Amino acid sequence: MEAIQINGRNWLKGKGDEGQDVYIAQFIVQDEDVIGKYADESSYDILIDSDADFYLPNVDVTNSTELMTEDNIAFKFRKNVFTLEEQRGAYEGLYDAAGESNNRGMAAGPRADQNLKRDWVFPYQLDVLEYFIDGQPRALDGSDQLETIRKKHETKKHETRGIVWLRSKVEAEFGEYTNFFPKAVEKMLSMPVHEASDYANKLKKQFISGTTYATPLWSGIAGFYGRYPRIPYGRPTAYTEQNLSKFEKSYPFARKLEAEFKRMLPMRWAKQKAFADRLDNKFLIGEDTTFTTITVNTTQKDRNARMACHRDAGSLNPGFSNLTVVTEEGKDWKGGYLVTPEVRAAINVRPGDLLLIDNMRIIHGNTPIEAPDSGDDNFLRMSLVYYFREDMDGLGSWEYEKTRRQFVDDRRTNKDHAEWRQHWNGVSPNMWDSEEWYKYLEGKLGQEVLSEYHSEAMKQTSTLEGFF
């Protein structure tokens, strides 16, 4: 391998047994501050546009063979893995899984100017309201306090989450929603100090939503979920449950992905396979892969799914995530490089390509996704991330999890239940260790299933009849 240097940073570079470029970074950029921020051209030194393997640095830089292990891989990238037919199936089967979402955390990036057509309440505006609420105190040096507040916030970056102005209230008060705040300031300046204080307090308490939001992204989940405290049963996602025949069109794509994952990272695949084998195959994509779940992100002229720098959560650590992109036939885009700023690399993933990436370990984000150079703004980039959800390990059989769901629903809709109340979700503490659940499960699936999943029920008394 040869040593290369770009912008003062060092890599080892060679060729792999498939003719791919092989890189071993000799550094890690330790900068957690990039999380939540967008990547751009300043975030990388190397653009990967052909087959490549990229490895993280190791203490032992004298032995390049030891550096290239599956435990040390950052990503593997291969061009033109999927056929047009496989890509078409993935597009048709998954496009409608994405919807506008406010729940992507740091991946959502800095707040945009608006959120679902509602304007953010910026820190500057809150400081202005506090200034009026406090009675417009004068500065000792006689400077304009409103100008001081404005300058204070000129260079401050906005957070990834925040609160918004209530559109109906604002429009009723000011006759418009966009750019109403300068009018509010003018109004308060024209009032006596005590009236301005009361009015600013009214705006703060009555015109601002109490709910926090993030920048919306067009993103969704297909496949299956594990248990969650408020939804304590394994289940299909809403999209999968309601669109199963459409979802099945994506299975050939998933199976090709599975085969390439096994071929390119056999050790990581084997670890993921061990977890998949413990799970009822009805919770696996196609019932014959090691993937439980797919995150679907779409970007086009009226949909945003550009991801800020983040690490993924929820994927199986011993396994690996698999990223691909597809588009509708005849559509294209520009940009959207997947950037890994810690090792200063970007990957130009295009339709048909496959990227195996350690996304739990590696910070990653996208450069801007824009219309192609042709100027046609009818563009579309749809990214698909296949993975095994860690919280699905330990689920019971498909029928057992389905029965848990029925139990919750029956409790929720039973107004005669001792715990029933308005808007109750059917969940209560210790419900899965209760006589009520044991009896319900035995009635639905029999004593053998009860014994398999709840042996403690069998130990409490010598017979079930005595217990119940």
C-alpha cells in the first residue's frame, strides 16, 4: 500500500481482490460538534465514486493486513449492484412509506425558517419579549437595547428543536403570519411601558405552542418494530400492515442486498444472522433475510430528507447497516453525497449502488440534494437503510406478540375494566405478570404457550386450576 496525503491528512491506499480501491485512514477527526450540522464540501477530502473499501485507523500502522478486518471497516461501496427491475420493485414497494416527520432527532439538522408552515419562535424573539416584559430597562451606557439584542443573536446558530408560533392566533391579531413580529415590536414600542409589558406577556403565554418540534423530514419506516413502553408488542409498521401487497414488491431488492451483505461482510452477516434466527421469520423482510426494518427517506422539490450529521440509533451493533438509493425512472438529482467527516470521506451513492456502512459508529450526513444540471426540478432521491432493530431481539413468536396486542386493545376498549379511563391506552404497570394476562394468554394460545413464555405462572400453584 502507498501513503497518500490530502490537505495535511494521511491515508494508506491500495487495491483489493475485487479491483476496488482500499483506504485506511491514519487519523480520526474528533469533533462531536459536527453532530446536528449539515455536511458540505468542507466536510471531506476524498470523494468516493467507484468501488472502494474504507477502514478506520488502528494503533498498529505497520501491518496493513491486520488493519483490514470486519471489526475495523467504516464502509464498503459497490457500484451497479442492483438491476433496474430490482430497483423498480424497491421504488414501487417503498415510496409511500415516507411521510413528513418531526422525529428524526439530530439528523433533522438546524431548524429551517418554517416548520409545517408555522414559524419558529427564535431565541431573539424570546429575548425581545422578555425585554418588554421587564419594563424596557435602559442600558447604563444609553445604548439601544433592542439593537443590542439583535446583534447578540446575529451569529448564534439555531438549535435542532424548538417551539413555534400559533398561526391562528397570530393571523387573528396581526392579519398575517409571515413577518408579523416586526409589527408586534412596533406596537409594543407605541404603548405605555406597563401596557407593553402586559402585551408581551400575552404573546409569550398565548401565541406560542407548548410543543417542541424539529425540522420536518420526509421519512418513514417499513417492516417491523419491537416493543415500546406504550406499545408493548412486536408489530408491523403502519405502512407495512396497510400496504402488504405493495410492500412485497421490494422483496427481490432486499434479497439481493442480503446476498451481497453475506458475500462482502461474512462475519458481520453471521452475527446478524444469529439474531435473525432467534426471531420468528414473519418479523423479517421477505421472511428470509436478516433485516427487520427499512428507513425510507425521500427528497424532491416538495420533500426534504437531507440528513444532518448524526449516528444512527437502534440498529444491531454486531451487525451492519445497508444503504442504497433508488429513483423513479427518468428522474435524477445532483449532490446528496453521504459524508463521513471523521475520516474526511464522501460517497456518491447513485441508483443501483450499495453502501455497507457502520452507521452506529460512524458520524454521517448528506450534502445538499438539488435538481440536476439540466435544470429539471422534477428530481427524486430516495434512500433506503436496511437493518436489524436491536429491540426486536427477545420477541416472542408472531402469534404471541399478536396476542399481546389483542390483550392491550381489549383492555383499552373495555369500559368495564377496573383501570379504564378516558383516553387510556390499555397499558398499566406489571400487566404482563398479572393473573389477568396469564388467563387471557392461556385462553387464546393454550397452556403450552403460557408455560413457554411465563413459567412463573406455573410455579405459583401446583395446578393452573388452583391458580385461577
